Amino acid sequence: MAEAEDALRKLKRRHKRDLRHARAEGLLAGVVSMLRPGDVVVDCGANRGDVTEVLAASGATVHAFEPDPYNLAHLQDRFATASNVVLHAAAVGVEAGTVRLMRAANWDDNPDFASVKSTVVAGGHNIAEDEGIDVALIDFPAFLRGLLDAHDRVAFIKMDIEGAELDLLGAMLEARLFDHIQLTVAETHERKFKDLRPRFADLRAAIVAAYPPARVNLDWI
């Protein structure tokens, strides 16, 4: 009986995950259909570049941030001839400097799969915190203000940064930076960081109170 209940729970979780992926793909298709050359978009946590590639196909200028050298090498090959893709070898945060990037504990078994779990936030599930590499950290609110000074608005930001979104989204909310972004989507990682769940809940409530999901959507995949 217990095994059957556990299997049912896993099936329900898989179904919800599949629905989130389908909604995200539909949302991305809608965003891309409205982008034009001259628009500016940002991909925070570009990983292997799947979202970057879709955004770049619109003709918009894509700023893609990826701190992991393993993924960055793939991005450099993938977008070597894409003049509208600007790669940034850095993690995004609320200050500039360097930060420790920690990889999944099973990295050596399958780095292509495990690379999506790399994080700069301690306390994550199944992360090898005793290992890591130092990577550049960019002050993303400052970078964003620079984009806005040059272009007046940013059309789209996608954020999938394995827990670092908690502080960053909070800083953007406080500074009202979302007012100048047509749509921001983010995946939040409260399931991965058990101790941070109350803070994630507070952040979600504050953003929902301030912006409609058509402006800031925290349910990206």
C-alpha cells in the first residue's frame, strides 16, 4: 500500500512538472513572437543556451549570463557566429566580486545533466559544498540600470539561478526595477533550500502584491 501511494505521489509530481514545462514553453513562444530586432532581453542562468537560442532567433539582443566554465565553453561554441548574443561569464547577484560556485554531488557521473544544479547558495539539496570553483559575480541591479539608461526598457528577463534569485528578486523589487521590464520570469527554488522556504514565501507574497503575473511571473518551469 505504501509503495503504491509513493508511486502515485511521484506520478503527480511528474505530471505537475510536465505541465509547468508546457506552460513555460508556451509563454516563451508568446514572448518571442512579440520581440523585434532592437529589443533587449536577458537570460540569467543560460546553462547550455536553449532559451538563449530561442530568444536570439527573434533578432533581439540577448545578454546571457552563465558562471560555470563547463557550460560557458558550450555557449561560446554554440553562439560563436551570433552577433546579437552577448555572453557574460559571471553569476548574477546584488554585488560585484567573486563567489564560490558549487556543483551537484553527482557531477562526475553526468556533468551535462548535473550542470543545471550548480549554485552559489549554500544549503542546497545534493550539492557538494566542500568543493567548488571561484567565479565572477556581477552586480545585476547595476547592470540592469545601465541597460535601462541605454535602452529605456528591457523587454524580457528569464531567471533560473538555483536559489540566488531570492536576494536578487528582493533587491529588484525594493528598487522598483520591474517597472521598467516588460516581463520577468523566474524559477524559484524553495524545494531545494529547505531553510530558506519562509523567505521564499515572503518574497512571493510581496511580488504578487506588487505586480501581476503578466509582469513578474515566479512560476517559470
